[in-house]
Amino acid sequence: MAYGRLIVSRSAHISCFIQCRFNATDASIAAPKTTKRRRSTHFTNVLNKGPSFEDFVTGKASKIILDPLEQARQNTEEIKKLPSWLKVPVPTGAQFHRLKKDVKELKLSTVCEEARCPNIGECWGGGNKSTATATIMLLGDTCTRGCRFCSVKTNRNPAKPDPLEPEKTAEAISRWGLGYVVLTTVDRDDLPDGGAYHLRETVQKIKERAPHIRVETLSGDFRGDLPMVDVLAQSGLDVYAHNLETVEALTPHVRDRRATYRQSLSVLNRAKQTVPSLITKTSIMLGIGETDDQVIQTLRDLREIDCDIVTFGQYMRPTKRHMKVVEYIKPEKFEHWKEVAMNMGFKYCASGPLVRSSYKAGEAFIEGILKSREQKKLESST
């Protein structure tokens, strides 16, 4: 980021220099008594208004050029300790270790581990496999994008996808005996289809082995290639999820530059248009400098495209290399946003400090919606 700002800064100075040059030329015509030395001093003063190269090298430039996140942090005291409501026990238990062993044996990746989810102990530590929840991460464990909040590994050219991964995933899920499964993926901008056909194959193999299993996919934006959204939406899945992550104003500072707010909205909109019966879902992080007005506008944008479900969770800094937390949102505020969302017409809203897009309670509610729909179909056909 510093390098990008350096280029912008220099460009701005060059532009300013050229403009001043023209102004100085005009002035010299009107007032021939202006000396060359005075003009030179003026140019020097103009160029010295912004950060110098030395400022960027020493780190002083960050105090001169700030993005919205940095400005928000400057108005917030450094938080040294996690609030009590964000503390979770260390994952333990026989079930947790059994599920971890299965994942390792089948050489699968889970977003629970890769993204360091704080709920891994709760979701993996159920009394038996049927009550456990694991979010399988497909297409490898390396993403082609570099968002400032995410701890998943990044590389422009990750390893090729495992062609046997769809079969391995279906095997793992049938072994666990789950009723609801979430499939997510890293972004694969290196693949022509963004991994859409790989995802479709995985969903289809799961449905072949166990038609009763509800399948949710949490996919990327396929670089805005909407026909690839169609491929996934028509795979037989039950829930199409794609995360906005944050409000529109903060998107360029939080997400990779290739992941735009409007592009994400278009993905959710296309999925619903392609298969109207699909449940569409998204997730938003709080605590990174967003305002109440911005959150409300985001909810309005989602309702305009008939998005069914939204979840709110607290952003938690995965490592010191990632962006800092601006604010720890209190549980009462999360309850407020849940009430606002439900009043706006969302079918469901999971909202809490430790809520993540793949959230156990939310999945149970969605499964209830799907069962209710099936029951109504049976009643209308008899």
C-alpha cells in the first residue's frame, strides 16, 4: 500500500509541478520582473508540501497520507485486552480431534482452521459427528487475492486444484453423517472459470451420495463473470452465499482491489434471478470503522436484490500483519442490528460478536426453512 501511495503522491507532485509551470509562464509574460530564482523557490515549496521519498522509507508518510481505516484508528484508543464476550475456550475433546483427524487423512482444507475461526471448538466439539459443523474449503488452501482482514495464504499462481477433491469431499461428508454442510473456496483468479465447475461437481457428488444433505456454498465473485454464477446456482445447492464483508465506503481499504462492493451485489442478484428458489446469504464484519448510516444503506442494498439472510460478526485481527480492529462492538449493538435487519424483511439474521458467515445456529434455521418449503410442496401436491 505504501508503494501505491508513493506513486500517487509523486504523480500528484508532477501534476502540480506542470500546472505551476504553466502558471509561472503566464505570470512571466504579464510580469517580466519575476526572477528565475523566485520561480524556482516557488516550485520547490510546492513539491515539498507532500511526503518525500525519505518519509516513505522511514515510515513518516503514514502520518501524512491516511486511508479511512487509519483515520478511524487515530480516534480510538489502543485496545490492549479482548472484551470478556470475545473470549472462547481452547478447542478440546475427543470429537474435535476425531474430526481434525478425518480432515487431515482426506487431505482437505477447512476455513475453520485456515481463517482461524474462534468458533472452531464449538462447531467441531459436538457430542457426535452428526451435530458437528465443519466448513470445507475447496480449490486448495491458497488464495490469489490479498484482503487485509484474511489470514488465508495468498499466491498469484497457487497449485492446480486436486481433480479428486469433489469425490474426497463427498466421502468426508458421508463419513460424518451431517445434515447440513457448507462449502467455501479460496478465490482462484488464475482459473478461467474461477473454479465454478469444480464447485458444481462437488455439490452434485454430495447430492448423489446423500440427497438429504443441505448444501450451502460460500463462493467468490468469479471476477464478475456472471455466467459462472449461473453454473454454480444451477448445481443443485440449497443456499448461495457470497460475502460483502463490509460497507461500500470501506471496501477498497479492506478487500482486495478486485473484490468490489457492486460486483458482490451483482453476484447475489444473479444467483437469485437464475434460481429464484435459492436462499441467498451474505455476511458483514463490524468494528472496522463503519458508521450506522453506512450499515443501514448496506442492508437496503441487500433488500433491493432480495437477499434472504445476513449475518453480522466482530472483525478480529488474525495476525499483526493484518489491519487493526478499530472498535469492539458490544453485544447489545449486535442485537440492535439483528432487530433492524429483521424489520427490513430479511428471513433470518444471525448477529453477535462471534458470529461468522458459516454459523451453526444459522444453519439450523435455514434447514428449518428448507424443510418447511418441502412440506408445503407435498401438501399442495396431495
